[in-house]
Amino acid sequence: MFVLKGILRAESQEKVLIYLSLRETGYAKSIAEFYGAPITPIQKQLVRLEEEGVIISRTIGKVRQYELNPRYPFIQPLKALLKMAAAIYPAQVSVDLMIHRTRPRKNGKPLEKVR
């Protein structure tokens, strides 16, 4: 679903921004897996957005973690725009983005989404 088609260059760019606005942090593989998208376009958008100063990253172990840049001059209007765009997404996608499980799970235990 490409809601911000007239504003953003690519659907993968929208996916990255929506993901980071709702989850606050993320890395390329987690974003790609969430949307079921190839990782290459996601990585390219992350690099481009970081070069333009929209997002920032830091390395944690071997993983490069990204988040919206709080010093970006238009961060508040961008967050408002992304919040309105997320409201148009199907309800299940928004709910799935809001649920962020970080604890490890026992091997073989089925995945249950807890609110």
C-alpha cells in the first residue's frame, strides 16, 4: 500500500518511514521481513534517508539500527504526516507495527501477539 505516492519517491521509502515512526527503531532486515519485501530496496532507502539527514543510525554489535533524526528540521511535520498516513493503512498493519516484542521466545513455542 503506497499512501504517500505523490510525496515520496518509492514505496520502500514510505515503508521505512512508517515503520520507524511507529516502532521508533529498526534495522533493514526487520523492516523487510515485516513487509515481506526484498531487503535491497529497503537498504538503499535507509542509506539515502541517512545521507539526507532524515534518519540516523548506530551500530549495535553487528547490526545497524536506524531511527528518525530528532534534529531533522522538519521532524514534527514529518511525524504528523506519517501518523496520518498510518491511519489510512489497514488496521491489522497498524496493530502489528505497534506490537514490538523484544524478549526471546522458547524454541518451538508458537508466536502469540500480546497487547
